[in-house]
Amino acid sequence: MRFGVVCLFVGACGFETQVPPSGDFGAPDATKPPDAAPDAPPDAPANVCAAAYVAVPAAQTQSKYRRVQVQTEWLVAKADCESDGGHLVIPETTTEAMAIHAFVDPLSSSPYFWAGISDPEQDGAWTTVTGVPFTALTWGDDDPDQRSGEIYAIVYSDGTYFDWFDYGTQEYACECD
């Protein structure tokens, strides 16, 4: 007990003592605002998009996008997007799909772009790169036909989805939510 009194009196114990303005150690400090929700979980960290990501107003979303105008295999495109905190784009509306197509502006030799949607088991259960089941808004005629190796989704300028080969290459966009 004497040691504690000496430390408080001298202030030489190597730690700082905070005395509330009330002088009462058992009372809460009135100058410090109480937590609004003391039992609430901490806020989730906000996803900060890399500088290369830009808004695409025509997409009518809060997401930002980065385009890659190089013919690339789907797995490489997916890894590239994830390398800077994004993911391969998942158009959720026809409007977004068409806006991203215009943003990517793919070559006329292959006028499609990769979407972050796949069905590696070829069982008709299409899933996004974020792990959410996906039901396409509009599949192209006779698609998905899931011929051998057609496990990834591509998108055409009108927002139509097609299944495409795992060895194929397309241009793509990354999305940051």
C-alpha cells in the first residue's frame, strides 16, 4: 500500500495515473462521452480501392472498376483482380453488364469480356467469385449449353451471358465494392 501511495505522490513508478475530474476513482469520467453501443461489434474495415479503379456512372452502382484490355485466361484475370483488393467483375444487372462492356471496349475479334462467374463442376450451379450463387439475367440462345470445358461466363455488349471454355482468353474488368 505504501508503494502505491508513494508512486501516486511522487509519480515516479513508470506509469501514468489518470484522475477523473470528479476526483472519484469509482465514478465514470463525465468529460468522456459514453460509447453509443458498447456491445456493438466493431465496424468492418472499409474496402479501399486501388488508384487505378474508377467509377463508371452508366453502370449505376457504387462499385469502381479497372479495365484490362489484354486477352487473358480466366484464372489469370481472377488472380490479377484479387492482387489489388478487387475481384473479377460480377454484373448484377443488364445495365451494369452493358456499361462494363462499353468500359472494357473489347476487341472486335472477340467482343466479350470475362465475368466473375463459373461452374467448374458443370452441374448448372453457377457461382460468383465472391461465393454467391448466380442466376444469369439473360443467357444467350442455347446457353449455358456446358459443352466440355465451358465453365466460365462471358458477357456480350447487350448484357447477354454465354458459357465459355476454360482455355479461352478474353479481356476483363476488375470490380472493387
